[in-house]
Amino acid sequence: MVHHCRFSWHKPSLILSKRTGEIVKRKLMMLLVLIGIVPLCFLSFFAYWQISTTMQDEYQRAGISKVGNLRLEVDSLLQKNMYGLKAVANSSSAKSMDIVSGKEVLVNAATVYTDISPIAFVNGLGMHIVRNDNNRLPDVSKRPYFKQVMQGSDDVVSDVLIGQTNGHPMVILATPIKNESGAVIGAIQGSLDLTTLSGFIAERSKDGDTAYIVDREGKILAHPDSAVVEERKDVTQLNYVQQVLSGQEGSMNITGSNGEKRMVSYAQDPYTGWGICIEQSYDRYTAQVRKLAVTDIIILIVTMSIVIAIGYFFAQKIVKPILSLVAATNAVKDGNLLVTVDKTANDEMGLLTENFSAMVKSLRVLVQKVSVSSEEVTASSQQLTATSEQSAQAANDIAGAVTNIAEETMKQRDIVNEMNTLVQRMSEDINNAASNVRQAAEAAEQSTETATQGEKQIDLAVNQMENIEKTVACSATAVAELGRHSQAVGQIVSTITSLANQTNLLALNAAIEAARAGEAGKGFAVVAEEVRKLAEQSGDAAKQVSEIISTIQVETSKAVETMESGSSEVQSGVAVVKATGEAFHNIVAFVKKVSEQVTQSSQILEGIAASSNKLMVANQKVEGVTKTTAAQSETISASTQQQSASVEEIAASSQKLAQMAEELSVLVNHFSYK
């Protein structure tokens, strides 16, 4: 509440305050709404975009994962049957190309690996020599897959063929048959009906997904729709098919045949070169995104309503004390310093109200003091004017006397300057001589120290040469011992070589026994072969170690001879260094005598230089006092003149101050403070 004692608040001021309060309220509400809603909208949009992007990425990863699983199933089917063909190719019946035993082996293999049929042995000329069924034996020498096998390829999958009996797509799996020396003598092949893949495709084509496989030519070989498979539809014109056949993998958005938006994930099977593709519908993804958007909008609307209500409440609470302050400031503007505003809260607005009341109170006291001071200033300025006129006359008299003193002091300063110049030159000459002698003394001391250090170094060198002589003798002994140890290592290496040869012979015998055991000893034969290889490597390594040991023994003998020669040279060096040490002893004694004589000369000159320096310092003090006296005299003269001018200015300022005091009294009387 606002109280007033002298001036009443006019109605226009109240209307203006109310209008100002409404404007402030609107601005506060707008500010609070912007601070609350704009970040909220941004966060809601960002969260929606982030979650939507994450869901889409997850959708793509799920598609790629499905493609990977389907590819593993296809590879597993092909590699399982290829492994069976390789097992038959390693049998003795296959290596011998025996028709009777081969027929039995192929029939048994067909009962185990039911996905491939027929299975046949093919000789080196490309002719089928035996099959598990009784059909004719064709010539496949011109088929590309047979040429690949004969060139040494282990796992060969042919291009997609159409079966003559059932019209189904099929591929030929083939692997080489090698003799005991590892040469390719023929091949074993099996026909895989690709309708076997229908189970995999059907399992992956659920919940709106469509899985299919394209061959290396871009034609569909497996699809949930059997009509598409029978048609052998060519889809090479599709962009993602071109990418998958070039070895790329990933995901792509496409439009289905009915205009539906779909996403296809694709990857190439490295084993066959086929393209594995799975199409997924966007319906599930868009339904989740729409649900997320609706939830986001509902939360946004509820939160906006809460923010607006809170903004209105706080705006009302903030504006009310502001209106009281606006009315009070209007009263102060009109000159009413008796106004006060009650504190309504203990927050920042309450502190502002309290500070405003304290400010008005301080201003009221200040105006009272200014009123009293202005009257006192008027009286004092009149007295100051009279006093300043008297001071101006006295300052002029003092200035004349000080000027005469300054002229006499300047003459005395010139005489002292000439004397100081002569003393300074003499002092410089003495100091230069003392400096030269001091440098000579320092050089002599350095020579003494250097010679002494040289003497110590010679002693150290003698000791070091004696240590070197002992070390060389020990090294020669160690090298000889190394030679004896290397001979022992050579004997051990010979033993290792003998063991490696025996191991190699045992591995060869084991391989022969494994070959006699047939299929049962196949695994043991592989182990025996690896043992034989390790034995050969051990023998080779032992031979290399033996050669290195021989080289070490030769070099050890040379090192012993070199050590003996070095020991003689070290003994000669010890004698030379001792002679050098005696010469250094004589040099040190002579240098010490010279250093003592130079030091005495330096001390005498330093005493003379110190005396001349004291004389120069005393003369400089006299010169300084003279200069100071002259400068102070000039300063006093100038200050006296300035003081005279200042006194005149003070008189003029006093008159102006009296005029300003009268004007200040008129302004203070505008305020109501009593």
C-alpha cells in the first residue's frame, strides 16, 4: 500500500499505472510461455524424430539380421552336402575309380545325403563312369563347373540349371578326386534340387515379409510363390538386385507391385554368389510411429496448458507489487519525497520495495542536507572572496624574493659541475686499471684450477687404465669359457638332429599304417603328416643352430687373440699416462706462484680505486645539493606565481559558487520533505 502526506495521486496516474501493469502482465505471460513451450515443443519434436529414426534403424537392422540368418541356412545346406561329397572323394573307391565298389559307395552316400541326387563319379575326360541310380552316363566335359574342378577348385557350385525330369531349378555341387600324389584325376558331383530351399523361404515369409533368392544371373530361383520360381523371372533391372550381385549389402526403400511402400534388405552369399533378399512392409513401422506421434501431441497439449496456468499465476503475483512501485515513482517524479511503499513479500520484489522506500527516505534526508548546505555555502563563498584578494597580494611579494635566490644558486651549480667532471675522469682511469688487474688475477686462478683438475684427471686415467687391464684379462677368460660352452651346445644340437630324424621316420611309418586302416585311420594319417612336418622343421632348425655354433666358435678364438693383444697395449698406455701426470705436477706448482703475485697487485689497485670512488661520491653529493637548491628555488618562484594566479581564480570561483548556491536553493524548494 502507498501512503502520502502532502501530494495526492491524480486519477490519470492511476489509470496509467493500471495500463502499464496490464502490459507488463502480458509480456511476462508471453515470456513464461515462450520459455516453457518453445523448448518443450523442440524437445518433443526432437524426441519424436530421435525415436522414429531409432525405430527405422532397428527396422533396417532386423531386416539385415533376417537376411543373414537366411544366408546361413542356405550355406549350411550347401556346405553340408559338399562335405559329404568330399568325404566320398577321399575314399579308396573314388581314388581308384572302381565301378563296382564306387556304385556301393554312391548308393550309401545318397541314403545319407538325401538332398543331392543323383551322385556320380566323373573321370578326367568328363564322362560319368558310375552313378547311384541306373540312368545314362552323360558327358560333362564341356560344362563350366567340371572345368573348374579339373583346374583344382575344391568347392564348385554350378549355375542354376533346369531339371529335365521334373523341371525344377537345380545346381550341381562338385569337388575333385585326387590320387595319392595330389593330382586331380576326376570329380564327384551331386545334383541339388533347389525346391529344398522352399522351406527356408516359407519360414522367412511371414507377418508381411517376403523372402526370395536370385541366382548369379539375376533370376529368381526361390520364392514363396511357386509360379514366380517356375517362370524364372528376371529382376536384374531392379537397383538393389544390381547392388547385391555386385557384392554389396544393405537396405533400400521400394514400392511394391500394389503401390505399397516396403523396405528390402539384401546381401550376397559369398559361397554361391546368389542374392538373398527379404522385403518388409512399412505398416508395422508406421503404426508404431503414429502411436508415438499421438502420445507426443497429447503430452505436449497437457503440458502447454499447465505452463500457461502457471505463467498467469506468476504474472499476476509479479505485476501487483510492480503497480505499487509505478505509482510511487510517479509521486516521486512530481516532487513528493514523503511517499513509502509497504513490503508485501520476502522475495526479490519485496527486497526491491524495501530498497525503494529506503532510497526515497535517503533522498529526502539528502535534500534536507543540501538545503542547509546551500545556505552555508553562500555565506562561506562571500568570506572566501575577501580572503583570496589579500592572499594574491602577499604571493606577489614572495615571488620577487625567491627569484633573486634562484639566480645566485645557478652560478654555484656551474662551479660544482666543472669540479665533478675532473674527479669523475680520474676515477674512471683508476677503475679501468683495477679492472684489468682483477681480470688477470681471475685468469691466474682459473689456470690454477684447470691445472689442478688436469692433475686429478691424470690420476684417474692411470687408475682407469689399470682397471681396463684387469677387465681385458677377465674378458679373455670369459670368451674362452664361451668357446667351451658353444662346443657343448653343438653336441646337444647333434642329439636334437638325431631325434628329429627318428621322429620323421616314425611319422612316415604311422602314415603308412593309417593308409592301411582306410577311413578309420584318416584322422590319424593327418596327425602323422603334421608330426612328420614338425620333425623336418626341427631337423632344419637344428642344422641352422649347428652352423651358428660353428661360427661362434671361430669368432670366439679370434676374440681371445684380440683380448691378449689389447692387454699389452693397455700396459703401454698406463706407463705413458703416469709420465704425463708427473709433468702436470710441475705445471701446477708454477701456475700457483704466478697467481699469488697477480692477486697482490689487484688488491693494491682496488684500494686506490675505492678511495677515488669515495671522493667522486662526495663531490656528486655537493653537486646534487646545489642542483636541488636551484631547482627548488625555481619551483618556489613558479609556485608563487601560480598561487597568485590561483588566488585570483578562487576569487572568481567564489563569486560563481555563491550564484550556484542560490540556484540550488531554488531547486531544493521544489521537493516536499517537511
